[in-house]
Amino acid sequence: LGFSWQPVESPALRSHLKLGEGRSGVYVGEVYPTGAASGVLREGDVVLRLGGQPIADDGTVPFEPAAEVRGGASCRSQRVSFDALLLRHFVGDSIAAHVLRGGAERQGRLAP
């Protein structure tokens, strides 16, 4: 991804980041200069959604299996780390990123 992140589950951190009710995401720490996030994300941003998929405060997204698992059980209630979303993309693809920066929502594209 090209950046370090941390969960925003703490009420104090959520308040500091102006992450109001109904919003969730992950806090951007360092942005690596040669990574996909360089020029798109800044330290202190909150990534709210990637590819239209909302990111929970713990950094997870719903697991969307290609098919039902053996035995008919569903995986739909399971969650995985948000960076798993990038595994669906190829070199040269880009993915929409919605971020909160200084209390305002912005949009950009990451090229994993």
C-alpha cells in the first residue's frame, strides 16, 4: 500500500481526527515515498473507503468469497484486513480511495 496505519478505535483519537458518528477508517502514519499512496495520502489522513468498500475502525472489511465454502456455510460474516482489497487488482490498475483530511472528505486513486 505504501503507508503505515493504525486503528482509530479510541474515542480520544476519533475526536482529535474529527471522525464523527457514522464514519470509520484507519489513521495514516508514515507515507512511503515510493509506494502507491505517495502523492495521494498524507500523514494524519484517515482512509475511509477503498474501492467503495468502507473500512472499519479496526482496519477490516467484510470478506466477500467468490463462492460458498464447502458444506454450504457462508463466509459473509467474516472480516479481513483492508489491504486484502488490493489482491483483486493487477499492476497498472488503480483503486479509488476516500480519505478524511482536516475534517473534509477527499477522493484520490491508488495504483497498487
